[in-house]
Amino acid sequence: MLADALFLQLGYNAALVALGATALGIAAGAVGAFLYLRKRSLVSDAISHATLPGLALAFIVMVLLGSDGRFLPGLLAGSALSAWLGLWLVSWMSHRTRLAEDAAIGAVLSVFFGFGIVLLTVIQSLPAGRQAGLEGFLLGSTAGMLRSDALTIAAGGLVVLALTYALRRPLLMGAFDPVHARMMGVATRQVDLMLMTLVMAVTVVGLKVVGLILIVALLIIPAVAARFWSDQAERVVLISGALGGLSGYTGAALSATAPDLPTGPIIVLVAFGLFATSLLVAPGRGLLATALRHRQVQQRVHLRQGLLALAHGQPIYEGLTRRILRRQGLTRPDGVATRDGRAAASRALRDENRWQALRRTEHLSELATRDDGLTRIEDVLTSDQIATLDATLAPQKGGA
Amino acid sequence: MGFEFVALSLPPLVIGVLAAMACALPGNFLLLRRQALIGDAISHVVLPGIVVAFLITGLVAAVPMMLGAAAAALAAVVLIEAIRRLGNVEPGAAMGVVFTAMFAGGVLLLEQSDTSGVHLDVEHALYGNLESLIWLDATGWASLTDPQALAALPPELPRMALAFLVVAIVTALFWRPLKLSTFDEGFARSLGLPTGLIGLGIVVMAALAAVAAFDAVGSIIVIAMFICPPAAARLMTNRLEHQVAWSLVFATLSAVLGYVLAGYGPLWIGAATSVSAAGMIATVSGLLLAAACLWAPHRTA
């Protein structure tokens, strides 16, 4: 069953939904990366909650006009309109009053959502409202959907993805180099407008699949996860898109295997799993890599200090240093240096003396700031320069 | 009229007002500390908390559920902080990661477990059921002095009253440190105040209010009341004392007007049924905030 789902063998509708969810996930991941890099992730929460009144109003209007009200493109158009109004209110409040943006976001999301709930109870009292199924838009439901709805979702996902691809250059410039972007004739306001339009498009297409409460997760989680894998702007966007697409695809496929697996939460949980994995194992910024690096630096510092102590003939009391020296065969169990140990100690001492000499020289002393107790002087200076340094050391060379 | 009002409308009205005030009070500090969205996060993670509590105990009882909700809120705060620090992730995004994932987990657990026949579903969690909190033993205004009838009050009422009292008393007791650390954290720290602990205390107060209110009125009012009344109050005055007072006034107004409009508004325009009181209370609080944004004396800095 699971394999069938993952290879899209569960019917035409399920395959269409999975395709749509994948395209949507890629687009959401990429758009979310831009949002995250601009530190505006939570604006999307306001936008998504603000879709509810428009969705409900669109239903009511369509019922009043005589249709059955469940025409998906009509519902999505309504939700886009109210999302736009919510977004405009957030920026109006944070620019025109002294309220901060987070307060504006919270106010818009709760009030629009509350008003949407009022409208939902109105719809339930309409004769046509009993089977409206608008609750499905809260958490996403793709089970038993119409062929036309599945097509709308697949097409919508692909359109959003294409739009994101088309706008990638100005978005990248706006996110990382606003000054350069302005010189190239791209105003920050325009970039923001494009970005928010894309966020809105992702939200609206995602309503039926992920639901308006959780769509924000698809815009935030892949981006945060991708940030662990790279420091480079374009790569973060690509990785985030890949993670988002993977979440959308796996989530939609899994939820097609059982009727009581709601699509939205599954997609979000898959994304969170990818995030947790990234947090742990990503090279560079992941926790394991950081811990490993920390340990390596610690060992090198202890080794260096231990060797210098050996060279000066001082006793070593610190436990970790003693263990490291013994494990590398530099000291005997009783703490006396082996032949290797003596050689390594004298090398360490020579390095240390050269660094000190370097600090005393006039024309090279700024290089001495790179002395962190770990860098070998051979990595900083040429052999000629070292020879000159050694010449100044020669009279006091002593035991080294 | 007297009987109907006391039995059907008075308890939900009082519960609504208490819930609104209990949330608005800590909301003032969250707003000023730029943590307004913590309320949003807390009210989302309450759902997995009560679902897990239900799965463990098998009971739909207030105490285990509130404990579960409180534990979930605490876990969320810890997780957000951990992700923020360990991964060097921006706070808003860390919050977004945690509360959406926990909410998704709660929904999934709920759908997977057999809760049919049990009064527990996502819709209930979102918009509560204020209208159903009626007082069947009331016979009229005289019941307010009748101990036997009072004993049959909906249990949400004393619980909500207690939560509001706790929040109010703690706020009053720690007023000076709260004010100092909110406006000038550096100065407060130099006076030796434990600012980190105070910050955590505010979040705990918010969680207490959210968990208590959630049970009675659903999370949508909780989020709205954390933000809208304090935000409107912030535009009315520059003094914290006045801001808190205004926020309580706005919270009360929202709850009363919202409840009345939801219950009787549709009847006035000829519709047969009432609409969601929770949604209407949130809507009214938004309208009040909109009015404050347009006309309040201190709307710009």
C-alpha cells in the first residue's frame, strides 16, 4: 500500500494531488526561503488565516447566484481577495500606527479568522450549507475530491512553481543585496510586493491540500531546515525547494493510503522530520558537526598546551591533556615523555618561539594576530620568512 | 426574560468576559516586549496537549486536560528556545516551526485515535462552545443567592474566575519588576532583577490564561484577546497603568458586544439561528482595534 502510494499507483486523482502537492511544496520551499532570509516568515501566518472570510463569502455569493457554491476556482479567488486585504492591513498598521509588525500580524490573523468562523456558522444555517465542506479548508482534505478539483490543484501548483522560477532573479537580488538591486532598477518595495504575491499564491493553492492553519508550516519549516545546509543564498533557496517538494510529495502520497490521514498534518510532520534531521546531521551548522568540531578544537588546544608543558619540563595535572598525550603515544603512563613526545614538544616550542619572534618584528607583526594557539606558523609565512625569523632566534635557540 | 437571561446568557457572558480579561492582562506585556505572537503559538500547542492527556487518561476531564495543555505549552516554549539557540534560528521562524509541527501532531493523533462519542474535535478546539455553557438550575435572578443552584453553575465559570484572579494577583504583586523589565531590560538587570525569570513568568502567565480560556471559549478568542485589546489600549495612552486599564475595558466590551451580537444580531435582521459567539467576539475586538487605529489619541509614536 505504501509503495503503491509512493509510486502513484492509487488512482488518477491521488496522482494528480501528489503532483500538485510536490509542485506546491517546491514553490513554497523556495518562496519561504526568501521570506526567511528577509525575516518575515510569520507574515505568511496572517495571510493564510486571512483567507477564511473570503473563502466563506465567495461560497455565500456563489450560492446566492444560484450555483452550489463549491466551485473551487471561485472559492480560491475569494480567499485571495481577503488574503490581500489582510496583508494590506498588516502593512498599514505597522507603518501608520506605532504598533509593531508582530502585533499587526496577530491582530489580523485572529480577527479575520474569527470573522471567518462567524461566516462559517452563517453558511451552516443556509439550506445549501450543510454539505459545504468548507471545514476541509482548515486542515486540508484531499480524500474523495472531484477530478476537476484535483486538476485545479495540480495546475495551481505548477503555475505557482513557474511564477517563482520566473521571478527568481529580482527576489534573490532583493533578499541579499538591496543596494545592488536598487541600482539595477529593482525597488525593494516591488520585490516585497512580488514576494507577498507569491506567498499569497502558495497559500491559496495550498488551502485545499494543506489547509489554512498549517500552510504556513510549508513556508517556514523547509526554509529553516535548508539554512542548516548552506550559507549561500542560491543554495538555500534550492535546498529549501527540494525539502518542500519532498514533504509535499511524501505527505500527499502517505495520506492517500488511509482515509483518516489528513493531508495537511502529514505534510507538515514530514517537513518537521526533515528539519529535525537537518538540525542534527547537516554538515557545517548541524548539531553533530558543531559538537565534533568543538571536540577537535578542544583536543588540539589541550595537545598543544600539553606539548609546551613537556618542552618546558613542567608537570601536567589536567586529566584530558594527559589522556590525549598518552593516547597519541607522546607520553608513557607515568607521564614521562616518549621519544616521539620529546620531538613533538620541541616542534611545538619552536613554533611558539617563532610566533613570539613574529610579534616582535615590525613589518610582519600584523600577521601575528592570526596566532590562535592552533595555527602552525608554516601556514602563515613562507619558508624564506621563517628562515629570517629563525635567524633572530638563533642566539637564544637553546634546547629546541 | 429574567429566567431565560440568567440561565442561558449570563454564564457564557461572564465566562467570556473573564476569559477575555485573563488573556488581555498578560497580553499587554507580551505586546510591549514584541512577543505578541507567543499567544498564537501557545494556543496552537494546547491541542496536542489535551489530546495526549486524553489518550493517557481516557477521560475528558478538566484537570488532566489542563495539565496536558500546560505541559505542551511549556514543552513548546522550551523547544522554541532550544531551536533558536542551538540552530541560531530567528525567533519568529523557530516559533513557526514548533507550533505548526505540534499542532499537526495533535490533529493527527486526534484523527487516528477513537474519539467518537467523546466531545473532542478540532473545531471545538478552535472555536470552543461558549453558547453551550448554560446554567440549567437557574430559575431567575434569585438563583444568584441560592447556594444549591449556584453549585450547578457550569464548572468553566469558577475555573475561569480562578485563572483570572491568579493572573491579576500575580500581575499586581510583581507590578514594578514587570514594568521595569518590560520597558528597560538593561536597567532592570542592573538593579539585580532576574529579567530572564520575569520573561519566563510572563509567558507562564499567558499560558495559564490560554489553557484555562481555551477549554471554555476555544483558541480563536484566546489569540484575539492576547493581542487586540492591548494593541488598541496601547494607542490610547502612554502610561502602562492606563494601558492595562484600557485593555481590560476593551476586552470586556468585546466579550459583551460580541456575545450579544452573535446571539441576538441575526434575530434582529430576521435570520433564524445565531452565529459563533467566539468568532463574533474576535471580530468585535478587531473592530475596536480598527477604531483605535483610526481615531485613538496616541496612534502614532
